[in-house]
Amino acid sequence: MDKSRKMKKFILYLIRWQLSTIILAPCIHYLPFDTLTKTIIANLIGGCIFFWIDKFIFKEEKNEK
């Protein structure tokens, strides 16, 4: 993988990282539980969403020869 491809993946990952804040912050703010429980729930939700995005970002391309 060349450097430009790695940089594109890194930039996508940084954008995804910022999106996680936008999605998970409401969970922390609005859920009616204690802080630890809200954090656990928010991270479970984040894992369910961002697993697929990370899988897409970090998938290995197969070389066709």
C-alpha cells in the first residue's frame, strides 16, 4: 500500500473518530443512568455502529494479477 493510500485511510479514520463524539455525546447527556452505566451503553452503541465503518476503512484490497 502506498503512502497516499495510507494517508487517505488515516484521514477517513480521523473523520470517523470525530463522528463518534457527535453520535455518542447525546447518549451520555440524555440517558437517565449513572455515569458509568451511560458510558458503557454509549460505548456499546458506538461499537455496533463503528465496527462496520472501521471494517470498511481498514479492509485489505486484494491485488488482482
